[in-house]
Amino acid sequence: MVRSFRVAAGQPWFLPALLIAVSAFSSWEFACITPFVALAVTAAYALPMSTAVLTSLGIWTANQSVGFAVLGYPWNANTLLWGIAVGAAAVGAAVLACAIFRLAIRNHVVAVAAAFVVAFGAYEGGLFLAALALGGREDFTPAIIGHVALLNLGWTVALIGTYEILRYAGLLSRKPTDAPAMLVASTR
């Protein structure tokens, strides 16, 4: 069993597929507050930039598929435009998190914290701009933003922690060629 997991985990598709599956399952529970920032930061932490961005698109696609096919999101222009806004904000968060990880910050905790703060700010900022056009500014209260931030922070810690445990256990042994500088430095 461990050998077959190790073989699967060593494939380049494994982590993106796992993050997309986590997104699909979390979408049932969290629907509109799926932890896109946590998933984007984790993808940026563990994957090459192009793969992290494509994974973020896959995460968004899984979320929207569950929303429309299972949770009954209404098929109207406003909902579709909000879906596009969420996708753009999630991809933007992944791109910015990748940029932070490539700054070669030596301390992993500081790098993850910086990536999280920048990605969360970009994600929520993008959604607030969408709310100016689509409505929903009342959903950007400190209590709601704080709740979403704590949810994403918890998911970030859990996802990156799990990734590191599996990596140190040798179950995720492959490193992407353009891995963040901090990860490459830590494996030397």
C-alpha cells in the first residue's frame, strides 16, 4: 500500500489532482467560502508556477462544478459573473503567492506568512472590486473577512503541514525543477 502510494505521489499530476479533489470536497461544506487562498498558497509553495496557476484554475473549476451541479447555484448573469470574479481572484492569489515564494526568503514560516497575507489581500481585494460592480459590498464586514481569513489560515497550515510531513517521510520525493528558492535551498 505504501509503495503504491509512493509511486502515485511521485507522479507530477498527483499533488495538483489532490488539491483539486480537496477543493471539490470542501466546496460541499464551505460552498461560497471554499479556502481558495489556502489552496493557492499551497499550490504555489509546492509546485512550479505554471502548474500552480493551472492547479488554481482546476480548483476553481471543481468548485464551480460542485456549485452549479450539486448545490444548485442559480444560472443567471450575476452568479456567472461572480464565478468568473472568484476564478480571477483565485488565480491572482496563486500568481502573487508564487512571486513571494520566489523571493528566496530563508525562513519558511515567514515566506508562507508573507505569501498568505499577499494572496489573501489580493483575493479579497479582487472580490471587493467585483462587489462594487455586482453588488454584495455588505458581505465585506470585518467579522466576515476575519472569519474567511481564519478559515484560510487554518487550511493553509493544515495543507502545507501535511505536504511537509509527506515530503519528509519520503512519500513526496520529487521536487519541481523551478521550485521556490527556499525549498531548493532546504534540500541541499
